[in-house]
Amino acid sequence: MNYRVHFLDNQRDFDETMTSIASDAWIGFDTEFVGEKTYIPVLCLIQIVTEHHIYLIDTLRINDLGRFLSILENPDTLIITHAGDNDYRLLNTLYGTVPANTFDTQIAAGFVGYNYPAGFGKIVERELRVNLAKSHTVADWESRPIDPKALEYAVEDVKYLPALHHKLTHKLRLLHREEWAREENRTWESARFYLVDPYKEALANDYLHQLDFKEKIFFLRIYQWRRERAAALNIPKESVLQNRHISTVLRATKDGPNAFRANRTMPEGVWRKYLPEWQELWKAKAVPAERDWLAALPAPAPDDPEQEWSMELLYHFVKRQCLLNEISAALLLPKGEFNKLKSGTGFDESLLSGWRASLLGADLVHWLNKQGAISARWQGDACILTMD
């Protein structure tokens, strides 16, 4: 793995390099970005590995990344990453890019016995017997010139991708799971993967279900207002209004300034600055789109201890299947998605099809979909489970 390393910080060299590798059968890549200062993270560096070269691309000085993005969108070029979903999401947000032929070492590792998500260093150490130095994982990638030690780290982040791809592909082939990994990666190759539900934040807050109609409308609007304000100022949403203060804003806006004065948890400068805007949001009548969304909002499932027990038991069956087949349960059915299945709110039904259905088996998939109560009875030393 002796690579020639090139630093590209002008448009002409970048364009010529991308043209020269555009016909390669594969490339690996990673990105470095800073996300804590702005609404949309700042892309600072792209690292690309090919058969003999590593290219470090200064994206603060190269304005047009079109030729690189075209490579990602070319179905004839395999794109190798580790935990590439964050990289693809950022590139989609910035440029609308949707990759066409992906292989992710973190996903592949989840199919051959690693916990998911496993860190890059751990997989490299176990598969390639190489210990990586991670001292610059939080480097200031916006500073110029870039710290030479940080650049060494950036090189290591892509240097081992080709060898990992080779090793993990071999293991997938032995287990007959190449298509399973391919199916999982294929989700990143659809524009649907990058769609963002504007109401996702409000839905994730259980407080929503405790509110009346007018309060729910205001709750949605506060989240939308925060996104729009953060985008306009190009600052993180938490810098506009912290999550922990949103319920306070809801309760106090209805009652005026005195309600905020009585609450010592929210900084006075924040509510004084934005209270007039919040009051306007509170007074405005609901529009048809808001009414339609709330009408379609599923009610929270009533407490049902038997159902709760049954679903948790089913999840342990899922985990047992994963254990027997050396596949991470977090890859097959993440706990958050299982909770959606259990509550009947927003579960992606495709998660019980494809390779997952093959692994779980028809009976367990049927039980998960049916979600009936499970009864247990003892027969000698055996425990007999049946679904009602």
C-alpha cells in the first residue's frame, strides 16, 4: 500500500486529475467537514484513493467539484467508503448528488460478525493488523495551512479502504451475503434516502401528543421557524433556540412576557428578541397543509402491558437470529425502527423484506407484522409460545 500523495488546491489541477481517474473501475473517498459553527456543515477536504494515488482536495479553494461529483454518479465506478452516509448526505445537501454504485466497509463489516456501527480503526486493526493514530479526528479543518499531522490522519482515513474492500468482499462471498450488502448500500443510491421530513423534529418529541389542536400547530411552527432562522443566519439551530426551551416557549407565549419572566431557565435576551415573532405564530390561523398533517397524525398507542411484553419478546427473537448468523441486530432492525414498529408510527415496512426477511424467516416476519399478543405455557421442561 505505497501511494503517492497529491495535494490539490487549484481548479485546473483538480479538473485534470478527476478527468484522469473518471474511467477507473473504483475509487475510495472520505470527507472532512466542520458542522458545529454553521447551519449547513462546511466541506473542508475530500480525500480520494485510487490504485496508486491518494488525492487531498482543498474544497475551500476549489469552487467547482462537478467532475468529482460526476464520478460518484457514474454507475460504472464503484465508490468505496466507511460510514459514507454522512458524506453522501452532505454532498446531496450541497450539490444534489446521488451516488450510483456504492460499497461501505461499515455496512459490509456488519454482515460478517462486527457490531454495527463498527469504527474504522477497529475494522482495520482486526482485518489488516494495522493500528491507526486517531489524534486528529477533531482537527480544525477550516484552518489554512492544514496541520501536517492532520493531513497524515486524512491520508490514513482512505489509505486502507481498498484492502478492506478486498477482505470484506471475500468474507461476504464465503457467507453468500454479497447481495445482502449490495441491497443495503442500494438505499443510498435513491433520491428518496435524502428527503428530510420537515416535521421530523416535532414528531420525535413526545410532548406533541400532550397538546391540543392549537398548541400542536404552534409546536410545528416553532420548529419550522427555528430552521428558517438558522438557515437565514447560517448558524446551528441550537444557537437560535435550544431544544430544551421549546416546550417553555409553547407554554409562555400564550401568556405573554410575565410568563417568561417567571421562568428562570430561558435567557431573557432570547425571549425578548423573539417574543413578537412567536406571538404572531401563535395567533395565525391554521392553514390547510397543517390541518391535513395533524389529521393524519396517528394517535399514540394506549398502554398495553401484554402487547409491550410480546413485542419485546419478538425483538429478542430478532436478536437471537442475528447472534446465530453473526449479523449485528442494529444493522438488521435498529431499536429506533423497532420502536416505530411497536408504536405503529412511521415504520418503514421495507425493513421486513429483502435480505432481512431471508434472515428472519417467514414465521418471524409474519409475527412482527401481525403484532398479536404472545401467550406462554410450560409443558414439562419446554416453554410453548403461541400468538393470539
